[in-house]
Amino acid sequence: MPLKKLETSIEINRPITDVIAFVDDCNNDPMWQTSILDSRKMSEGEPSVGSVYHVKEKFLGRVIEQDWTVTERNADGSYWAAKSLTGPFPMEASMKFEENGDSTLVHRTLSIDVGRFFKVASPVVGHIAKRELEMDFANLKEILESSA
């Protein structure tokens, strides 16, 4: 059962370039994304369309490993989209960063099709995933604002 697109936003009191630089570094993922155990960039160079990442995460007590590829990206990193290439269920995500004076508005979307992986729990999975997205953004805000 596919879930509808989940969305969350937050305002971070840091310049847009600082926020993008922190999020672009996949080594930071486990610090702010609650489910991420490990995140590695598998391709060379700066993040761009076609870049591939391997992510190991824990969700509902299961360890999931997925490869992701960047499908869209602005030259300045202010918008990107990615989709899973491997793993137990298809996922798509995007992030958009907007300058708002001295702060940055960050918007994230996540589409996930849990289908056969969490058959019975599909409605619960959506709720848990939304809560995780919100916690992740609270973590991101706290880390970036405390290091200012």
C-alpha cells in the first residue's frame, strides 16, 4: 500500500550556505537523522545528478540497507531529489532550502511504498515516518543553531 507523500518544514537560524553544506555531507546524516546508522557516498566528486549513496538505517526494529541516486539537483544545492535503487521498498525524497533573511527554510518530502514489507502496519508506518521526519528536523535545527 503506497503512502501519500509525507512533508515537513522547519526554519533554521543559520545562513543557507551553512545548512546546505551540513546536509550535503552524508557523514553528518547519523547525527541528525534518527534512523540512519551509516551513510556513505559511493560515487566520486561533489553531490550531483547521478551521485549514489549507500544508507544503512533502522526502522521499526529492522535494519534496512538501500542505495540511493540523486535524480535532480540545483547547481547551488538549494534543491535536490533522490530515489532508492535497492532495498525492501521504493522510496523517493527531496529537500528544498530557501533563504529567509539570516535564516533558512528547509522543506523535505518523502514518498514511501511499504507494500509487502510492512503489510499489516502500513497506516502505522506513515505515522511513524512522519514523526521521524519531524524529529530529524528538530535535531538538524538544534545542531546547526548550537554551533553558530
